[in-house]
Amino acid sequence: MPKRIGYAAAVVVCAICGVVRAGVAVRVATFNIEDFSSVSGAQFEAARDILIRIGADVVCVQEIGAVTHLNALAAAAGYPYAVLAHDANTFDPVHHAGVLSKHPFSMTAVETSVTLSGDGNAKDIVRNFIVAAVDIPGAEEDLVIIGNHWKAGTTNADEFRRSVESIRAMQVTGGHDSAIIPYFVVGDMNDDINDSPDSPSEFFSLPDGLPVSFSLGGDISFPVDNGVFKALQAGTGPQHVTVIDAYQLVGSPLDATRPDSGRRLDYLWRSDAVTVVGSEVYDSNDDCVGCGLLKYGSPLPAGTSAAASDHLLVFADVTIEDDVGACCVGQECLEVTEAQCLGQSGVFHGLEVDCGEEVPACAAGACCIGGYCDDTLDAVRCAAQGGDFRGVGVACGEEYPPCGLGVCCLNGACDDTLTESQCSGLGGSFRGAGVSCGEEEPSCSSGACCLDGGGCDDTVIESDCLAGGGEFRGVGVLCGQEDPPCPGLPADMVINEVMITHDGVQDKEFVEIYGRPNISLADLKILAIEGEDTSKGRVDLVVSLDDCGGSPCTLDTNGYFVAGDSGVNPDIELYPGGTYLLEDGTQTIVLVRDCTVGYGADIDTDNDGVEDVSVGIVLDAVGLVDNDYSTGDAVYYSGPAIGPAPGGIPNGLPAGAGRCPNGVDTHGVNDWVLLSWVTDGSDGKAPITPHDPNPGCGGDYDGDGDVDLCDFHSFQQCFEPGVTALPQCYAGNLDADADIDLDDFPLFANALGGP
């Protein structure tokens, strides 16, 4: 399949960043062969033998005299592919860098100071860079080698020229993304990374001693950092490279690549897409069977390295990502290339997918999960999700018995051979998929019960209804069918406080309802409806308030009820068994009587941001929105849209919202204040108060609807740093700066107006 090689102005697109898969093994080497300008002789034979002994897939060689010399060495050492840099516009017409490869080149190029700088007058590198992309069998991306031989010498002019050459080397990498493309910057860099920093540390102008024809490209400006490694070490993001440390087999440790000086001059720098397995500086003096990394043939005579060059070969074993992925051939999953998959009439699931991750699974079939059918899972994955597998190759709609069969209560009788939709169509009451008659709870002998305090519950039997002070209207009678109708719930019941995300362990998400004390919440449900652009209208949460420990949920003696997580001591779990979650995105929280929808329903069928389906009698609704609300997200059932919040996490999402003052309802956004991300109010937002009155706001400490001298007394008590973490002090933080100080005083004075 085609590979993505970003070169020159090409754009690289990352489709599978971050995916870790088995890699393809590659050996890469660099070798400065001193003044190599022959096609036979002792030096030629020594260099040939070293290359054969190491057996690298790709080698960058330096100090090559001409193409004929390179081609002769390539043929002798078993490299069918070779390319050499030309000497146009350079200072050294004798020594060239080249690349030998056992695999075909998909691209080769020679980069000069002119091509890299865009300046036609530039002449600032000693030798041109050789660039080669190698088509490694089985690799997802081609391996790119960028090689050269940097300027030698110890003068300031020499150091300046090496620094410029490293800047140019990093320019060559500019068309490749380090995280995606496996690439190397290699060669004899003529400096030791272990040495002390060069002096001066920066050049502010051209140093003395440069050749007369030296012309710095106009793209490089002063100051220039002095140091051949600085430009390489400064590479970040797409240009990040890391040096591969390599050592001889003797020493403690010995990393010298030029034995005469004992200095390390030859380097392999790798991109982030390369994983290092091992590395070595090869010296025939310590060659032996089984020593160091794997080698080929017999150990070479001790003097072979010295006969070949004054430098030692450096090599590394690495892995790069492979180009295989999950392929379904019938019911079998294979990890092969896309071409191999299609050649077997298979279905390819992508490079980023391994067998075990393929969707749909190769041996997929209908799986019944919670009353719904999913035909993308195999038997093992179906069972892992608590499902009932109905057979390989069985599509949803073909499964038998159909998914979703359960107990349907019809006029007091039980039938467990119907789906929920079939039951509803017959006017029955569905008691759950997978439930058999005799297991349903409550019993099918339940019926409509007019509750004390208002409302109807059709899930209780007659004795329980009467015991609770209610009026029973008949077995099998559904709410809405009772005659005469049950008195309604109080109209002033509201959603008072909502928390959907916060810092730390996510155990404080909750929805608080507020109204007349001790009122039953039977026949009410809390819904969360998705508002994000791509999946608007999906019902993501359904919490029934029909059962709190065997009887209908009720408001407490102060008029509060909390559905939430363990961190807020809830009256009922917000998402039983961890099945449902309040998502971190735009959504609408709805309090509904006589709910007509279930989890997963779509109330916005045309995805236009306007509800198309009634969910029942909506008692209250509030939306929490992120930064996408103005461009595509939606809030439903006339709920006020609270947010986005400056600095909200993620994407401007408020942590939550609370009515302020407590219980106020004018059906607008001004009824609400943002809740604290840290929950205690120390970030300047309102602290959470589940089960308790929401804190006052706008200076109204006592929540009586005005700001007066009673509130001023409280303002004085809170007038000191750090007290905004106390709920009773939030009302005085009028400028929302997480402190109550002199900046709040004039705002409080302006709010004074009560008796």
C-alpha cells in the first residue's frame, strides 16, 4: 500500500498516532571510510568485510570519492541499491556522503545550502546532504536517512561552520513528522558530545578564517548558537531527535569512534517513530562469536577495522511500525497487510486495529444486551458485557428469540413473550428485558395509586398503596387511565442544583430537586439528554424516582432530594451499577412526570436542535453548555442554557449550576450561578450544597430576596481572605475573584436596597 513520506512541501497526515503495534526490525549504520577512492585493494576488502559482517539494512557512508567507488563497494558487500551526493556548490569536491541499502529507494535527494535556504547565493556547508527514503518490507512508513560529513577542525570558523551544518540538517528533517516517520540524521559530526561546551557560546557575526567564497544563507540570522549538537538537541515536536548511545565491546564504557584520538565523532540520531533495541561501535579488535549484537559469518581479523578506516562503524538495531492490521477472512481474524487481506477476499479493519480489537468482530453475531441488539460483537465480547449471544452471522432483527423479551403486565396478567414496544402497543406495563413472570417487580397485580400529596404511581400493589395513605384505582390501571384522575404534583417543584464534573475523583456528580417538604416523587424521572452536535437528542440517563428502598422517593423534611454519586450521600444512585454517566459536554437535565421514553431514545430525530418527541410532562429543565453551544449544540424543553464558563473544563463546560437564591424560578439564566470546579467555592464559584439550601448570591446572604442590613452583618463576618470556601460567605464574593475584599465593598453597597 502507499506510504506517507512527507518531503519538501508535502503534508503528513497522522491517522493512527499513538497506536502501539508490533514493529519491523531494521539495522542502521554509519561508516566514515577514510579517503575511499578505489574498487579493489586492502582498504576496499576490509570495508567490504566489515559491511558483510554487520549486515545492516541501510548504511550511510562518508568520504567516498566517486559513484564508481560506491557502486563497487555496494556490489561487493551485497547492497543492490546505492546513491551518492554530488559536490555542486560545496567546498569539498573529493569526499561525498552516500547511502547503501538492501531495500529499494522510494525517494532520493541531494540537499544543498541553496535548496535548504532558498537563497541562490548561499554557500555555507562543506559537503551536501544525502537523503534517501528506503522501502522497508512490512513497514508502515518508509525509513528516511539524512546523512553527511560535518566540517573538521578546532578554530572558531570550524565550529561556526559545523553549527550551521547542523541547522541545515534539521531543515532537511522539516518535511517529516518525528512521531510518524522513522528517520535518522547520521554521519561523522567531527565533535565529541562528551566535550565541554564550545567557546564562545554564541556567534554574533561571521568569525575570522572563513573561506573567501563562504556565503551564509539569508535565512540564518545572528546570534548563532555555537555547538554542532545544539540544533539537534533543540528539535521539538515534529523535528525531535534523540541520539543513540553506542559503545565498543571493551572499555568501561568506551564510546570512541575514532581510535587514534579516542573521541566519539560518528552518530546516529533518531526520530520518535524509531524504537531502539540495541546499538554498538564495531571494532574488529574485540570481535568474537556471540559477542555484542548479532553479526553474520565468522569474526574478522583484529586489524580489519584499522585497515578500512581511521573511524569505526556505528550501528543500531531498531524497530519501526509495521503495516499490518486486523483482517477478517470469514470468521477468522488475521494480522496482515491490506493488500494481503484483499487478496484473500477479506475485510480490512485498519492499520490501527489488532485482532481482538476489530469492529465488527470477525465472528460477530446478534448479542442481546439490556434489551438491545448489537451484531458487532463475538460470543466472548458479548458475554463480557453481560449479553446473550444468539449466533455467529446472525444480524439484529434475525435473532431468535428477539432481544428485549421480558415481562409485560396486561390488565393484571403477566406475559413474558413480548418486547417493550410490543407491550406498550398493547397498553401494558413493561417490567424489564430478560425478566420472567414471577420475577417481575413490582408484581403485575399493581395498578394506579393516587399518592398522598399528589401524583400517581402504577407500580404498587393495592395493599402498599393503602398503607401509604393513597387511593388504589384498580389492578392493571396505568397512570393516565385512572378515573377520576389523581391530583397532580405541586407545580413549584424544580431542579435546584446540578453538578456534572469536578476535580479529583468523580464521586460528587448529582442532581438536586427542591419543592414542598415530604412530597412523593413517584412517577417522576430524571433524564439527561445529549446536546452535542453529532449526537443531539439522545437520552443518556434515565433515573426513576419510583423506588427508594421499597417505597416511592420523597422530598425530605426541608424539601430536598438528591440523586447522585457516593461523595454527596445521595438519596438514590444517579447511575445504578455504573451504567449511566453525566457526560462532559452540552446536555439538558429534565425532571419529567409520566415519562414516555427510555435510555437510548432519540428525541431530536432530524438533529436540528428542536425536540421532536415528547418525553412526558416536563416539570423543569436546565441546560449546561460548552463552547460549541453557539455553533451546533442544543438545549431542549425550554431549559435555560447555563454556560459556557470561562476556563471551564473541558471546552468551557461549567462544573455545574445552582439556583440563586435557593429555589427561585423565573425560567431564565439569571436564576442560576456557576458551581465550583473544586466544589468548595475556593475558585470564586458557588460551593456545592447537596441536601441544603444553595448559598446566597449578589450580597443576599439570608436568601430573602433583598440586600439589607441583616446581610451587611454577614458581609462583615466574611470580610477577610480565604473565606470564600465557606458556603455562607459566597454571597459576598461579588467580583468572583475567589476573595472578599475592598473590591467587593462598592458592589455590595450598590446592591443595598432592602429595609
